Amino acid sequence: MKRMKLFSIFLVACMLVSLLAACSGKETAETPSENSTASSEAVRTITDLDGREVTLPENVESIIAIPWPWASIVFAVDGTDEHIASMSATAKKSYENCMFKTLAPRLAQTNSGYIDDAAAGGTFGVVNFEEMAKLAPDLVLIYKAQSGDIPQYDAIGVPVAVVNYGTLDQVHEGIRLLGTILHKESRAEEIINMHKNAESQVKELTKDIPESEKPSVLYLYNSTLMTQPTGFAGWMIEEAGGINAAKNVQVAADSTNNFATLDMEAIYEMDPDIIIMSNFDPFTPEDIYSNKLANADWSSLKAVKNKRVYKIPMGIYRWSQPNVEAHLFLEWLGKVMQPDAFRGINLKSSTQSFYQELFNYDLSDEELNQIFRTKANAGLELWN
């Protein structure tokens, strides 16, 4: 009887040990898997600038920016190129010829073959969604004008966030959205504050300038005489104390990004005080002074007679489009259009400080000359 009792106790003890071991083994085997799954599937919802709710991974590791300037804006807000999967072919062309490549050399290897910028007349281009899917982005940035493509992004399982094109305030909204997406809210606000401080200073410097003393300024986009009657460049011209000479030019209903093409008769009629030329085209002020551009005679224009034709600067992107150096573009325009009012602005110092504070990079004099196109803009006084 005693032996039977001892055996029963031993049997119960063995069963308890086995049960505890099984429970322990199950916890050890399953807990990491559960944690791993929870980590890999962590998502959040943000609201883009079209009011759409977009579900993203908690940590976005790979972004494709379709709008031309926005790869450089992602870089500036993020402080690294690690999360940029690709950019449009037009943006890549700019990258190859500006400070962006110096600051982010890894992006030279990115693939832009999924987009045909020329297919839309040199605008945003046509996306090959199958090719894009191979890059497996966590997020694609588009402009609202491209919202018609969203169902195709949905079909390949890629989240899309809409940003807006236009004014400096709209640039700030996009920068703030990127700050949220990348968990870089403080850095985004730092950039926005740089812009707002410069904008306030520019408004103060120009507030007492009468309309009669504001020069008319023609923005030329390329050598086919395209311009943007409404848009970022025109808005910045007026913000910095000038008049957008092309603001009343009719834009075709099917125009992408507010482009219009001028003829010389229209330019003669405008007779602008100043002409500024973008970096979407290699044309230079000398092409106008020597009557090479468009095989036309430019010599009768006030801007030509007074040698006030300038190439717009290009830092990490073309300044005539929405960009993180918008505050520097405002100061440059002020120097060009209202040199007396802006005499106290030290543009060299502003630019050096921006690159040092945001990118921890010290610009050389050669790089400053590259940014401000000093060879093409011979005679333009910027540092006084």
C-alpha cells in the first residue's frame, strides 16, 4: 500500500514536470514569432495633402518621389539618402549637375527606368507600374494632378501620398507631411522656420516699394520659350518685390503644371525689365544677348539693353520649382530685382549657413560659384 502511494506521488510529479516543460517550451518557441510578426506588420495611418487617409509601415524605409523636386526635399527633411529608392528621370538629370550629387552620391546608382518623362512632353511622365513594383517602395509621392494613377498604385500594393504644387505655404505643408512620415518632425519645422524667417524679412524690406518701382520679370523655362504664368516662380517673383510679366498669359486647358509657350511678339509686347532663365535647359544669358535663342532679335528689350538677363541658381535642386532652398531663392530674387532694398542681405552667408546647419557641409567658393552660376551671371552683385 505504501509502495502504491509512493508510485502515485511519483507519477503525478512526472506529469507536472512534463506539463511545465511543455508550457515553457511553447512560450519560448512562440513568443519570438509573435513579437516578430507584430513588429513586421506595425502600421499607421497619415492624412496626405489631398485629405486621403494613407496606411504606411510604422517605419518607412523606401520612398519614390515622382514630382521632380521632392527627392531632394525628402533628403533634406530626412537628413540622409538612405530612404530614397528612386526619383524621376528629370530629377535625376538635375541631380547629376548640382549639389545634391555631392551630398548624396549613393543616389547616382538609383534606377529611374520605370518612368518616361518625355512621354508627357517633358512634364511628369508615364509610369511603368510593373517596373516600379520591382523596387518595392513603402511609399510613392505624387502631385494631385497625378491622382488618376492611384488605382494603378493600389493594384501593385504601393501606398501613395499626395503633395501639392504652388506656393511656399504648400511647400511647407509637404515638408511637414514628410516630417510626420519619416519621424523627423523637428527637422521639418527647422526648414520651415528658415523659410518663414526669410519670408518675413523679405516682406519687411519690400512693404514700402510702390508698384511703379517694381520691375516686370519674365521667367523662361526653356529655349522653346515656355513659361509658367502661374506657379512657384511667378509667386516668388511677386513676393520678392517684382511683377510677373507672364501672369496674364493664357494657359491651355490641357496644360500640365501651368505651362504656356510664348512667341517673340508676346515677349516684345511684355518688354520685361528682367529675364530669368531656368536650369531645365542649358541656355544662358549670352544666348539672348547674342540673339541665338529662338533665332530671334532680343536687342530691343529693356532687359537686354540694361544687361539684366540672369540664370537662376541651382543648389540641391532647381530653385525655380518648389524646393528646400526657397528662402535663398527669395533673397536672390530680391538682390536681382531690388538691389538697394536688399543691400543688407548677405546671401553668401545665408547659403553657407543653410548647408552647414542642415547638411553639416562647408561650401567652398567654387561650389558657391556653381550654385549661383556666377560665370553666366557676370556683373551681378550678390555678396554686398
